Amino acid sequence: MTNDLLALDSAAQDLLFREAHTAHAFSDEPVSDEQIQAIYDLVKYAPTSLNQQPLRVVLVRSEEARERLVGLMSDGNKAKVAGAPLTAILAVDNEFHEHLPRLFPAYPNAKDFFTERPAREGSARLNGTLQAGYFFLGIRAAGLAAGPMTGFDGDGITKEFFTDGNHSVLAVVAIGKPGEQAFFPRGERLAFDEVFTTV
Amino acid sequence: MTNDLLALDSAAQDLLFREAHTAHAFSDEPVSDEQIQAIYDLVKYAPTSLNQQPLRVVLVRSEEARERLVGLMSDGNKAKVAGAPLTAILAVDNEFHEHLPRLFPAYPNAKDFFTERPAREGSARLNGTLQAGYFFLGIRAAGLAAGPMTGFDGDGITKEFFTDGNHSVLAVVAIGKPGEQAFFPRGERLAFDEVFTTV
């Protein structure tokens, strides 16, 4: 009924939202670099404060890197990373402000808002997480299943996969075609009135 | 060319991503409660850790509330809030864990992960921001324009619009049909190789 109020067609509503579902097991079918590039070509339009785009992504493809990552995931997530054809580490570059003269030329001094590291870290975390939400939807837009995870040793992953000390990990996401018994029953969602108030 | 790699149809790609664009001015056409309900009915499926759904939204409709909010926005954002038919304050409930026995019944003790307030705040901020990214896309899915903003007095908004001390503001978003000169030129996006590395 409420569909009449949406401009998005119902097939897209289903693909991205209504039938999209966190996957816990994946098939062996590989995920190509070209698929990830097509996803990025779509989700790169996510809005960020002053166009700062702090998200950085490590694609974990080699067996050696996958094993290192599995060792840093919480127990409940190890099998998901071990079994997915591709896993991505989503992080932010806390030195994103160095790119602002190029990314936000309308305000050449935008970089100066971020001289303090804590201000940079807060802004990077907020905007990078918005981009992560877009990236999850991009995975669904490519007809793939996403298994986003936040249970891991974040400091360990940062040290192991980002050696410059300038990055913070946000989330890890397994990517692929769903395998057998990939999905758990959908959890209850809060009702509109539990989330929204009007003033 | 890369579109062949996506399952999402090209009209939906354009609506949500390629032609979606932060709006800076809005027409007078109202945004109804039914439209916001339809948006929520779509974006409520965003994945969150342990299905925690910490996002809470205040819809600022009355003139009195709008004036209070305008006073707490940074100078560059006051006109946008004053001129939009509807503005939403996106925040998180740092006491979200009280709902976990209902929202994540598969693990009845999930609430115990969050006995410490800093752990709750970090998780709420991460997951609520993911939900905010979905909400922005939901606004586009409804054929509306979104003007997300992070320039405001966050402590002031928290005190003014959430009196229980349990909420943190993430972002403010103006919602409506685009007005005249609503859009600035699209800012440059980082190239794939600047964002992604493979290991």
C-alpha cells in the first residue's frame, strides 16, 4: 500500500531492502574485481561532509591474508570469513583532510577545520560509516549477499592491515552468493512510533 | 559499461545514486507523514549489530520547533533548515540495549554485552550511522531530495530535543522537493584505486 508513495520500483525495493538479508554462509562462486569496481562506481556518490570521503577498503583475497583476518575475528564470525569468497575490511583514513583542497575546492580552507586529530577521527568515523551503509547496499545492488560484522579485534586488524597508524576499522563484510542455510529468520523491526516523534 | 555487473535496474541506479544529489534549497511542497512512514517501511531493514536499531528520529514540523533548530545550526545551514518543508534530526538511543531481549531473542543475554555506557555509545553511533545512510537513500527512494548536514551545535540539539540524557545527535537532514538552484556542481569522487587495496 505504501509502495504508491515511493518512486523506487518494487523490484529495486525488494532487491535492496525488503528481500535483502544478512548472509551467514556463502557459495564458492567467486566475486570479481570488476563486480567490486561496479559497486564502487555506484556507491561513491554517497554524501559526506565537505565531500571528505574517508572510507578506505581492504579486499582480502589471498589465503594468507584471509587466515590472518580469521584469527582476529570473534569466534562467531571466523567461519563466515573463512568460507566467503571475498571479505572486505571497511576502515577510515584519519588523514582524509589532506585531500580536501582537491575534493572540496569551493572552500580552499576546509582542511583547517581538521587540524586536531580527535575532530578528524570523529568526522571520519561518522562519514565513513555512512559510506559503509551505502557500500552494503551496493553489494545488494550487484545481486550479491552481504554479511556485515562488527565482532572482531579492531586494534588487531588496524595493526595487521593498516601499518601507517592513520586508519581506524569500522566493520568487516563477507561478500558472495548465499550458500546453504545462509539466512536466519528476519529479526523484528521497531515500529514507526518507536523510532519517530514529531515536534 | 559496468552496469552489466549490477542486478539493480538502471532507473533505480540513477534515482538512488547517479542522479541523487545533496539539495541546498527546497520548494514549498509539503512532505507528508505517510511519505516518511513509507520511507521507514523500506529502510527499517538496514542491518545492525544484534539487530539493535539504535536510530531515533525527531521530525521537526512546527514553526516553533523549526526556529529552535535553526538557532542551533551553523550559519551555513540555517537557511536550509528554515526553508525546507520538513527537517529530521537523526540521533541514537544510548539505552537501545533495553530492547535487545525482544529484538534479538536468539541470544537472550545479548543485553549483557552493553552494561558499560561507553560500549553502548560506540555501538549505537556505528549502527545508528549505518541506519542514517539507509535513511538518506530512503528519502531518494521516495522521489524526494535530501540535504544532510553535520554543521550544528550537537550538545545544544541534544539538550533541546532529547531531554532524557540518553540520546546523541548524529546528523540533521532537510527533506523535500528541490527548489530553485538547489544543487551545486557534483564534487570529485576518489578513484577506485585510491579507496581500495587488495591483499
